[in-house]
Amino acid sequence: MNIPTGSPAGHQRADEQSQGGLRAHAPDRLRIGAAVAGYGRTATTMPLLTAARYRQVLAAEFSSLTPENQTKWEWLQPAPGEFDFAAADAIVDFAAEHGQHVRGHTLLWHNQNPGWITGGDHSPEELRRLLRTHIQTVVGRYAGRIQHWDVVNEILDDDGRLRTEQNPWLGALGPEIIADAFTWAHDADPDALLFGNDFDVERHGAKSDAWYALLRDLRSQGVPVHGFGVQGHLDMSAPFPEDLPQNLKRFADLGLRTAITELDVRGPVTGEGGLSEEHLDQQADWYARITRIALDVPGCESLTPWGVLDEQSWVPGWFPGTGGALLLHGDYQPKPAYHAVREALAAGGQRPTA
Ligand code: XIL
């Protein structure tokens, strides 16, 4: 490539990367994201702050970032009324510096609430006040800098019922708290796009049907909800979600945006801890198909793998015996899936959806 003479070395490098990364191959309407890894519960343990290569890859490849953990309740408000924004700030600042959007994740969820919430003895009124204050504080702080929020996450069971037993917010406050959460987030940042998000909703079925009905009802009541996020934690031992395009499209027909928010494609790991050649090829095919679907379905605005490097993925810890679910090996070498996504983006959704 031609590098203009006189441009500082740092800019030359950034130019080269942005011309080659996934983000450079995607059309403007589709952001390519990544979850930003965070371990422990402090900013200092984040590879974003400790690994130069990680920063370089994150900047070059992706146009959207989702904090993997750092905007969850337990990180943001570890003690009552004591907010710790260090880790989230680092991600948001990085994103602003590199022209990336941020998907905030998440405000109302059954997991990763701090112990003082789950083990506390709060009245429903207190819980409601705590949730409202949290949403107002966090969404307000990042107004204009976090463009999307997963306001409610995983609030439905497989059969489509509300997860009231596991979810401390829904359990104490009932289904009405869903509309309140969206309204509080909207009041705190009227420009933020507000999503519901869940897993196992790629296909038509009881759970995605219940989400469809819920979001349709919320919209008809005038609740500020703007999108539906399909996580996309896929397992190659199960069938590919063939009807994903039709499923996404029905949400678009409600006037909602859609996003694939947490894509990973796991398979059985070999003795060396990676995937077999065969599974690497199958994985590449699945990633390419998902990418083409994201390109082809109107209103699908982002595609986010749930991490960057296989060795940092949540998958082996949560689904023992499986792994290798992301686009890059632990040494930053691209996998066949990386090349497949890149080719699918470069083809620009010209090919018919598989
Ligand atoms: C996971 C993170 O990847 C892990 O680091 C953490 O220990 C648990 O949560 N659905 C979600 C994400 O909405 O927040 C989860 O992230 C993965 C499943």
C-alpha cells in the first residue's frame, strides 16, 4: 500500500491494519464486534490494558466492542452505592479512540449480580429503587458513548415463561419491571438503542415466540425498546439454526433492529486443546453462513463474536470438553473461521443466504 510520506509511524500502522481487518470489509450498516475480555474483577487484569497485541487486533478488526463482564452489575457496583467505572471506562475510551461503538451489557439479568443484592434482605421497593438508580447512573454516565444497551438479558425460560425464580429483579418486582427498566434507560440516554437479549432464540420455538410476543406488546404500549439480540452460542454437535433468517426477519417486521450479540461456535477439543481439521472446516462454514445471514437480513446491525482468542473464551470453562469457539488461536493466528468471515464480508452479502 502507499503510505503518505511524513505520516507518523503509528498512523501508518493503524492505516495498514484498518485496511485489512474484518471491519474494513463490512458494509457501514453491519458492525463487526468483539467481546472484550476481563478477568478477576479489576481493570488491571484486562488484556486490553496489559497486552499491546490485543489492543492492536481489537482496533484493527472490530468496529463494535461489548464488555464481556465489565458493565455487569457485580463489576460496576460491587458495594452498595459504590460504583467502580475503571474497567468500563477503559473500554469506552478505547472505543472512542478507535471509532468503535459499544454495546453495554447488561442492566437486568439473573447472573453476576453482586452478593449484596442476591444475599441482601431488600424490600421490593428498595430493590426497585436500587435498580432505577443503577440504570440511571450507568446509562447516564455513558450517554453518547455507549450506543446500545442490552437492557434485559436472559429473562425467559426455554418454555417461554419469565425466569422469576432465578432472577432477583423479576422475582421481587414482577414482569412490570421490564418496561420500567427500558423507560429508565431511555430517560438516561434518549439516543441509546435498547435491546432485549437471550440465548437459544436463534430458531423459531417457544422461547423466541415468547420474546416476539413480549417485544410486540412492549412496543404497542409505547415502551422504548429498539432491538432484539440473539446471542448465538452455537454447538457444532447440534444442527445449524436453519431458520435464523426468517426468525430475525419477523422481529424486523415489528420495527426492531436485530443483532447477533455473542457468537461462538464450539466443538469437541482434541488432546492438544484445539479442534480437529474437520471441525475447523465445519466451524468456518457456520461462521460464514451466520455472516451472510447478518448481511442479508434487513435491520441486522451487528455481528459480535464473544471474544477474540480461543484461549480467553468462556466456553471451555462452561462447557467442559468443548472449546476452540472463536476466530483466532491463542497466538493470534487466524483460524479458517476468520478467513471465512472475511471472505463472506468481502462478498458483501451478494450470495444468496444459505
Ligand atoms: C459470560 C462471560 O463470558 C464469562 O466470563 C462470565 O464468567 C460469565 O458470563 N450469556 C451472556 C454473557 O449474556 O454475559 C455470558 O458471559 C455468556 C452467556
